Amino acid sequence: MTVDSTAGAPTTAPAANDGPADAGPPELVQLLTPEGERVEHPDYSLETTPEELRSIYRDLVLVRRFDAEATSLQRQGELGLWASLLGQEAAQVGSGRAMRPTDYAFPTYREHGVAWCKGVDPLNLLGMFRGVNHGGWDPDEKNFHLYTIVIGSQTLHATGYAMGITKDGADDAVIAYFGDGASSQGDVSEAFTFASVYQAPVVFFCQNNQWAISEPTEKQTRVPLYQRASGFGFPGVRVDGNDVLACLAVTRWALDHARTGQGPVLIEAFTYRMGAHTTSDDPTRYRIAEELESWKLKDPIERLKAHLVREGWADSAFLESVEAESEQLARRVREGVRTMPDPDPSSIFEHVYAEGHALVDEEREGYLAYASSFASAAAELTDGEDD
Amino acid sequence: MAVETGTKKSWTMVQALNEALRRSLDENPKTLVMGEDVGRLGGVFRVTDGLHKDFGEERVIDTPLAESGIVGTAIGLALRGYRPVVEIQFDGFVYPAFDQIVTQLAKMHARALGHIKLPVTIRIPFAGGIGAVEHHSESHEAYFAHTAGLKVVAPSNPADAHWMLRQAIASDDPVIFLEPKRRYWDKGQLDPNGAPELELHRARVARTGTDLTLIAYGPMVKVCLEAAEAAAEDGLKLEVVDLRSLSPVDFDTLEQSVRRTGRAVVVHEAPVFLGMGAELAARITERCFYSLEAPVLRVGGYFAPYPPSRVEDAFLPDLDRVLDAVDRAMAF
Ligand SMILES: Cc1ncc(C[n+]2csc(CCOP(=O)(O)OP(=O)(O)O)c2C)c(N)n1
Ligand SMILES: [Mg+2]
């Protein structure tokens, strides 16, 4: 797939997106309508082959299937918690596929679709939700940083990483993911400031899924979030977050903008959190069912499927093969989680420091001695039973 | 909801806290509740359940998601005569507000030579044991207790939670109110029309004994009471002091207890190194040196990040680790 990143792409956000808040609803960059109709946008063009579209479709379906499996594994007690990405597949797959392998992603706790695009094994994501680790993958292996639970923090890390890229004279870029709720954090404003002042090659990708647990976006802002960028001196764009093609095109443009030394971009992917905040949450306490129903009509996967089928680029054999593959993935995830070993308790003392620390060593020894006193007591007990 | 037994009823800690907030809002129109998801949702633990409906969003405020902003604006509201009760959603999320708490909230009264008061209460569900993901199980009491200008309390049961919260809100000083989240659903007797048994900063002897004093607060009081029960079967009489207040500490109650028993073990979830136990051990040693039969021992978390939930049981002090320390103290 190719994206026309020079001819059609603006160097600043399109005027339509920079209007005042009261100039009616802001324009949403869209390339694929909810009905699955391919439309053009004057500023963001995208050329795709049927093969690429099928590959995108496969990503969306597999990611959703993985997510559903994780939710049910939580219900079965195999995971302690799960933060579902349901409804946000297009925002994540679109932006995730826009990155080069050398581009770096800094996720929140919900970017399972981005992880997928970066080639992170989905099973790796489940460790922290099962409670066997706090992350557990090597971020540098796939250029996908650890999940960050403290909202907003990672936007600064992403900015600093991007500042390093500039110092290295490299042309990589970074995406900092965050939510509508996190946009209120001081860290996010500080990240905007640093990125702008240093023209850091970072794209701020805000998934506005309309909710921060129980708080609607109106509790965080009076202007559309993408408009925040202009105050910091860089472009902001609102994209249809349920349109994978628009997310891909806009993110590609933004990454190019960033990596060519033109500074940061804020993308607001307008989407919806179709599920609960996490498996601990009960959204019926704070939002109405009609809202969910109206967003169902904008489903990111259905529209691409409709497009593929209408164009004759996906037959039932293809759709079935993706379905079968997704079931296979779910099975692998299920089995992988169920057999995921608990860490040894003494691992508590591992990796606390890179260079070691006397107190950690002392406490590890104390712990091991204490733990083995139980083992020997148990052994004595069994010996006793043998008598 | 609450089950009646005489004038007292059985309440969970969540219900007892909710009732304390309700009464504080009722009694003083200047009282405000603010935080993330405290409105319609009623807080992620439902401590503020129903308050938004009954007192309106002018007084029960869903704030933007910014802890520094929440505490910073609570300070401003207090300067304007309000009594904000702030909820920090989980222990690990108070750090963005740490600057506002430690450099501003704690010091402003002194800087203004006493002319202004900062009656801000900061409620924080703290400590572990609920199988949560990272940043949801921290015991950071020592940071706050180490800061002059803040008062720090941690109830262990529903009745204390209720009365101590009302007392904290009524206090003219900033109070860090640490709620042991794993005890949220434990039940206890309470009559909210009655009166508190103790002043906010007094400790309570939760169980009397003669052989050794177990000192704990918040979530570990229950563990210590269970340990005392288990030790009793072996003929050991352990006294349990529920500290309740971590700043100021009721050293008089501690001293009286340890002078009688001659031995003390401090138990908390926070890492032992420079935790509350360090201060308590030093003070007890100073005050009770000639009564002590053994050094004051400490049981706590390790000098490591709070671990993933599947191994948190190894990190958290439990009955066995408390009794192990008791054995060591008795063997001196
Ligand atoms: C600093 C901080 N405060 C509070 C929380 C608790 N919390 C976790 S997720 C969340 C809502 C975040 O909403 P948003 O940024 O919109 O992301 P979404 O969950 O919708 O993807 C909150 C309040 C947190 N993780 N970190
Ligand atoms: Mg959100």
C-alpha cells in the first residue's frame, strides 16, 4: 500500500480543522463511510491495493477476537482484569500500521491493536492482566514500550525519546497514545510544550472514546481536543477513529511531518469505548444504551467488510479463513494464558536495580531462609506421616 | 443495607464512609466532595454512592482527570472558605498531586503565620491485597507522615472509618485519610447518631495481652488480631494496638502498652526500610528502654516494587510472618 504523503498532505492542519469551537461540529477526516463507501478527502489521500485492504481487515478481526477472548478469560478467573479495546480497533490498527518498524510506540493500557501491528505476541500483553508481571516484554524488541497505567505519563517519555531521535539525526518518529481523560493531566500539557519547543518527532494520538471511566469528554474539555494543539503551536487533526483508512492516512502524514523535522502533530481519533472501562466497571450506571446503539452503526470492521464485499475483493472463502484464523488465535491465547506459570515469589527481588543493591540482597536471603523453613517443616510433617 | 442490632447496625466500611461523607455534607454547606468518578458513578469503590444525586454536582464534583489539579484547586477552595474532601482514585495516582500536597498544602498555614487554614481532607484507598494491577496497592504513608504540616490517619474498621472521617473533615488541618481498601467490605457495628469513642489522633488497644505488643494500623490490624488469636492457643497473650493515627502518633498509649509487655513488633505493608516501623521502634526504644526484653522488631513489605498480584501474598505480612517475628522477639 502506498500513501501519497507529499502531494495531498498538508504541512499544517487543514483550515476546516482549525476553526473556532462554535463554528459547528468540527470536520472529521473520513475515507470510508460507516456504510463502507470509499470517499476522498482533499488533504489526506491513500492508495491501497485489495491485498492491503484484506490484510487490514484481517488485523481488525484478529485483534477484536483476541480482545474478546481476553474478556472471557477474565470472566473465567484466568485474568484479574482486562481493558477491552472493543470499538477502537480501527484507531489502533490504522495508526499502528502507519508506523515503520523503527518508529516507537508509547501505549496506555488499552493499545492491544497497536501492539499487534508492532508484532508483539498478544500473550505477552496478558501477563500484567493475569498478575504475573508488570509488563514483561522487552520494549526495544518491537519498539513498543510497556503499558503505562498512570494516565498521561508516557506522553512525556515519548517526547523525550523523540528528542533523542533528533539528537541522533535519525528520521524515526514516535507515537504517544493517550485518552480523552488523560488529556487533562499536566504531564500531557507538558509533553505538548516540550515537543513543540524542541520540534520533537512525536505524534500525539488521542483516542477520544467519549468516556474516561464514568466521565464524558465534556468533563475534560470545552473545545474539541484536537484544537488544543494550536495553542501549543502545532497542527491538530480530528479523524474518524472508526475509519481504519483515515486513521492510517492521517497518521502516516503526521509521522512524516514529524520525521521531516516539522515538529509534533496531535491526532484526535474520534471513536467510542463500546465496552466497559475495564472488566471491573459497570457502564450501565452512567451512560445510556442508545448511545451505544448509535455507535454500533459506525462499527469499524463492518464498514471495511462492506467495502471489500461490495468491491468484490473479499469472497466468503476469504472471510471464513480470517474467521478460522481468529479462532485459532483465540485458542492459542486461551491455552497460553491457562498454562502461564506464576512467578516464583523470590522474583520480587529481581531487577530492582541494574547494579544490585545490598538491602535487596539481604532481604532476598532473609526471604529465602524464611520460605525454606516452611519447606523443611512440611518435609518433617510428611516424614512423620510416613511413620 | 445495614442490619439492625440494638441502636447499632452492621455496616461495611464503604457504607460507613459513605454515611460519614453524607453527614458532613449535610452538617456543613461548605463541605465539598471532589475527585474522579465520584459523581454519577459514586466512585470506583462506591464510597460516594448517591451523594451526587442527593447533594448535586455543585457539591459532589466530578473533576477533570488531573490529580495535581484536584488537590491544587481544593487548596484554592479551602482558601475561599470551603472544606473539600478529595478522593484520589487509587494510592498510586496521588503522586501527580504530591507537589501540591507536600510543598503547598502542608506548608501554607505556617507560611501565612497561621492566618489561613487549609481544612482539606484527602481520601486515598491504599495498600494491597486485592489482586490488582500495578499502582493500585501502594503503601505510601511514610512520605506523608514525614511531612510536617500534614496529619495522617488510617482506620482499620467501619466504625473508626466513619468517625475518623467525620473528625478529619472537621479538622482545620490538612488530613491524609488512608482507607485500607481490602477491608472496604468488612462489616462492623456503628451508630452514626452516637459519638466517637476516641479523639482522631488517639490509638486504641484493640486486644489486651501481657506478653508482647503488636502495633499496626489500617489493613494490618486484622492480621495482628488473628495472629493474637492464634498465639493464644499456644498460651501467648499478645496485646494489639491499633495506631489509627500515623501523624501525630499516640506514643503515650504505645509506651503504656510496651512498658507492661516488654516486647513490641510493628507490622505494616509498606517496606520496612524507613517505614513507620522505623520511627515507632526508635521512639519505643527511647521511651521504654529499661522495660524492653527484646529489640522492637518490624514486619513489613520488602525493599522492592509492589509485586504482581500473583505473588503479592509473599510480599504482604501475614499471620505466619507476624508469628515468626513474635517467636523471635519472645526468644530474646
Ligand atoms: C494518574 C491517574 N489517575 C487516575 C487513574 C485511574 N484511571 C485509570 S484509567 C482512567 C480513565 C482514563 O480515561 P481516558 O484517558 O479517556 O482513557 P480510556 O480509559 O478511555 O482509554 C482513570 C481515571 C490513573 N490510571 N492514573
Ligand atoms: Mg477515554
